[in-house]
Amino acid sequence: MEKRVYTAEFKVKVVLEVLKEEKSLSEIASERNINPNVIRNWRKEFLEKAPQVFEGNKREKENQKKESELEEEKSYLLEKIGQLTVERDWLKKKSVEVFGHEYEKKFSKRP
């Protein structure tokens, strides 16, 4: 016997139909040719996870805030890298002007 796979949309539709209580769970199961226990499991899972729908908005806002903070930090760090690169290049240029092209050897600690 082949196991049937149902889409999430279909499951929600069936569970909402059960929750309306216009028909019994057994009637709905019979009409749709689905085992009533399967529908009971869907309903149970649906009701258990329902609060997460409303928590999702809160989590989404927190994630957006964190993402925004990370973007700000990234911008700051990129700006700092740019500043330090300019300063390093300037120091190299001035070192060559003052000490010549072999300036690194003059400051090396190796014998």
C-alpha cells in the first residue's frame, strides 16, 4: 500500500474544516478518504503550533534589528579598513621618501 503525501495547504484546509464543526471529523475523513487518526494528528499539530504564528512577527522584528546592527557594524569596519589602508599607503610612500626603497631593512630586527 502506497503512503499518500498531502500538501501543507491541504492539511490546513482539512483542519479548518474540522474546527468549524459543521461536520464531524468522521464525516470529513470519510468524504476525503483519510484515516480519522491522521486528521486528529493534523489538528493536534495545528493547534500546538498556532502560537508560533504570532511569535513569528516578534522573531522577525528581532532578526531585522540584528541584521540592521550587523550592517551598521559592517559599514563601520569597511570604512575603518579603508582609512587604515590609506594611512598605510601614505606611511609607505613617506618611508620611501625619507629612508629610500630599502627602508624595511633598516627597521628589521633580523641581523
